[in-house]
Amino acid sequence: MKTLSQTQTPSEADIAPDGKTVAWSVRAGDDYEVHLSDVSDPSPMKEITILPSAESSSCNSDAPRWSPDGQSLAYVSTCTAEQSAQPQVFIWSKKTGKSQQITHVTGTIDDMTWSPDGRSVAFLFVANATRTAGALAAMKPWAGVVGEDGVEVQRVAAVNLSDKSFIQITPASLHVYEFSWAPDSKQLTYVAAAPPGENNWWVAKLYTQKIGGGEPESILDTTTIAGSLHNLQIAVPRWSPDGKQIAFIGGLMSDQGSTGGDVYLIPATGGEPKDITPNRAASVAFVHWLSLSELGLSEHVGGSSHITAIDVNTGTDDPKMNMSFDESIGSGMSVMSLSVSHNGKDIALIRSSYEHPPEVWAGPLTHLKQITHLNDSIKPLWGKTENVEWTNEGFHVQGWLLYPVNYDPSKRYPLIVSVHGGPSSAVTPRWPGLGYGGVPFSALGYFVFMPNPRGSFGQGEKFTQANVKDFGYGDLRDIEAGMDSIEARLPIDKEREGLTGWSYGGFMTMFAVTQTTRFHAAVAGAGISDWKSYYGENSIDQWMIPFFGASVYDDPAIYAKSSAIDFIKKVKTPTLVVVGDRDGECPAPQSFEFWHALRAEGVKTQLVVYPNEGHAFRSPEHRRDVLERALNWFETQMPSH
């Protein structure tokens, strides 16, 4: 735990238009700071720290974004004259070396983007927000007329740099999730749906809108079209350099922000979307136009991140755009905060693996170099990492295996299986944060198996959609087949195997212990025990239609099929259940139901509810407590040898 708390984690990295400088932000103590580094000579001695003013102290600056001409840097900061916690947009001038506050708003600011002409800065804005937008944050306590009071809408807002005038561009009738500028700076494209935003992302449409009084024009509605995109989700819209097309990612996605799918093109005026990467054995997570004929991609391939470029006419990869680094950092990697220079040849990103903490890297795609050395003194306290692959029922499946620290092949070791959330997601080899996860178990002498079964990203859209109407069955068989392959070659004590997971992984934990007695202890975090009652309890029921094919009122049997509560009498496994009391994604009653049923059936169990927490825990104390409780549960409930 000490190693995790000491990690300095960069949060954003943005490459200058000329590719010569990278702006990045990092948490320093209790505050976030913005720094500039020279890509050719990233020595800390040449670093520049951006401060809103000479008196700035005990405040946060984050989210740096270079202007199109590279002469200014926009960033968000709470280092204001008012000394409040409200973030504002600042502009730092390369010429003067000074910053100027350009907004005076009240609300949340996210996803800040310059207009291509450099005259405006736009961002996602929730006026007078009382909570962070999205389903992961703690929901407001229920009060008043439910569904009518206190709905908070995220819109695209912009500030004009010449006179600091502020406008909200998109209407209050649409909750916007992502947006991008047209190349002429006169229009936006965005993904949006009617409020409430937490629930309706799964039925969001693609819009365009002229700035300055224009009305939104829907150019794509996946709920009404036929073909491969029907009822699927859309993300990352990006206007082509000539303004004629919009690229986006389309696929089956269970969570906004967890993106994966195929790349589509659609005329900017609307029309038939075209999948330009059909049957690609990967899940694309990010797109960026490099030229009229080429798109840059970041994608999940197997369980790792991969960056490449494709021809928009053929969908084939450009062999000259293979990512390489000036040193190896071990098996696999995870990439975040990817940015591309104007020439399309230089990038900046934050990367990490199980072996190496997060650092900023930048330079030409074919020869990236490490820019920061924030965590050189930190080494993993867990065991080595191994990429594991196996086949099951015609699927190629992948996962990650952490060995016990100080592994001795002559000894037998317990195994923890940690199932990821989603289900449309993937375990990638990233340095762990201070919170719940499988990595710390390795430091205590466990093998830790983190599978990416069917339903995950990384093997293509067919694989991601393979768990539709089949939650808990084919994916569990994939996991058990992976366990079989590991047990066949490694000294694992089968009497000391445990299971855990959060969100969808929490559901899988609850459901798996009703289907098998293979696991001798389990920890279910923010799980789902009864899909029938869950449908009426959660704040995001729209996500279920693409996965179950109908509502619970139209097809209750398909929901019952995957409900752990319907098989509860089969459970023998001691199970710890944990949840936040204001979780809107996987509400606490689901955990109460499972705990109550186990207790009634005489199965060893314990329920822990954390106050004022949503689906993703925010309190460091609560995140630490969950992990410590889980570690203790496995230590005390599994047989000791």
C-alpha cells in the first residue's frame, strides 16, 4: 500500500503543434501542477512549471491544452483570486510567460478544446453542478419528485479569447458527452441524448450544430437504423480535415468512457455510416485524423494498448506507423491521455505497466522517449507478469497472470481470480492505483489471474458481443478454462482459490459461486444479484437493452437466467459483500439481497456499506479499507496450509 500511495501519477499530456514541447500535469503532494518539458532534452533542469500567479499556493492546475499556433496554453485551475475550489480556465502566454484567467463560471469544466482558428476555447460544462457528471459519481440522495427535480445537464460552452465572452452553445434539452470542432471553427459535432445524462448515453445520437444560433441536427440514431450499428453505442466523433466526413467509434459498450469498437465514417450532412474496420481483431478506443487519407488509432489488442494508423479507404494498417520505444518496459502496456502534433508525426502519452509506474513519453511514433522520471525510485512489490492465452469454444481468450512475490516453483500457492468490470472493458497491464484490485494480492504471496473473457475488448467486435443474452455462462466457462490451463503448468493449491471483482466483476463473483464450488472464498464489490429487481433500481437501465435484447417487462426470463438470487441455494462459498450507499450503477439493495440470502441459507457472509460513496469510491480511507478487508477475508476464509 505504501508503494501505491507514493506513486506520482501524471494525469494529462499534450504535445505542442510543432512536436517540440510537451505539457503535462501531475499531482504534487495534495495539489496538481502543470509542467512543460522539451522533447529533445527533457531534463528536469529545463522544466517549466506553469503557475497562474506568483502567489499561487495550495491549489490545483490541470488539463493543459496547446493552442493551434503553439503560442498559448490553456489549462484549468483553482488558483484564482477568489481562492475558491471552483476551477476556471486560464491562458498561459509563451511570449510573456504569464497566465490570465478567462472564465468566471460556476460549474464543472471538462474536455477543454481549442477552436481550430485559435479564437475560442470550448469545454463540457454543467452549470451550478452539485456532483461530477456521470454514473460513477455518488448519486444525490433521493428526495422530492423523483425524475423531475435537480437534473443536471452537461452542455458545450465556449469562451471567446478577445473579449472573454461566455456562451453555452448546445441546448439545455441535450446532455452532451463528447464533442469536436469542425475545421472551419463554425460548427461542432457531438454525441448527446435527452437528460438525464447518466441514463441515456446508451441511446445517444450524433449531432452537428452551427455556432451562433444554429439548431442541433441529428445525423445518426443507432436505435432506428438497420445493420451492424443497430442499438450500439457511439463515441469519439472527429471531423475530417476537409469538413466533409466525421469519423467515430461504434460498438457494444457498457460504460461511457470505456470505449471500444470499430471505426466508422459518416458524411457530415448525414447518411449511411460505413464501417472501415470490419472484422478487425482489436477494439479501437481513440481516433485522430492525420490527413485526409489516414486516421491514427489507439486500440486494445489482446490485453495491451496499441497505436497505429490506417488508410481510411481500405482500413489497412500503415506499416511505417508502428509504435516503438527507446527501451523495453516489460510485458504489455497501458496508454492514456494520447495527443498528436499538427504534423501527425509526433505524439505524447502517459504509459505504464505492471513493472513500471506511469510516466510521460513523447516524440515520433516510431521512436518515443521517456520525458518524465517521477517514479524512478519506485519498484513493484508484487511478482512478475505473464501474458496468458488459451482457446475455449472457438474463442481465442487472453488474460494476465501475476506471480507471487519471491516465487519459488517448489512451493504451492493460492490463486485469486479477479474479474474486470464492464463487461465491455479489458484488463490491461497498468500500474495499480490506491484502491481495490488484484495486484496487492501478489505481494502477499498469491497468484493473481485477471482474465479477459468473451464480452471483453481486445479481440474484435464479435468477441465483445459474444456475451449478449448470456451473462455468467460463456464468460465463466472462458475463465474456468483459463484457470485449467494455468493449473496444469503451475504449482497452484486448488483448495485455496478465491474469486473477486467489482461492478460486472461483482456480478460475476455473485453468480459464479452459485454455479461452482471451485472457489473457497469470494469478495463481491458493487455487484448485481438479481437482474429483475436491478432493472427497476438502477439509474442507468438503458444500458441493459443492447445486452439483454429487451426490457425486463418484455422478457423477464432472460434476466432471470443470469440472476444469482435464483440459484442461491447452491452457494457454499464464504462471501464478503461491499458497496457504496449512493451507487447508481449497481445500487446497494443488490448487495443487501445477496447478503440477506446467504445469511438465510447459513453461508458465511458479511456486508459492508460505505457512506456517501458511489460506484467508484472517492475517499482514500474507504478505498484502503475495502482492500484491507478483502485481503483479510481471503486470508481467514480459505483453508490454511
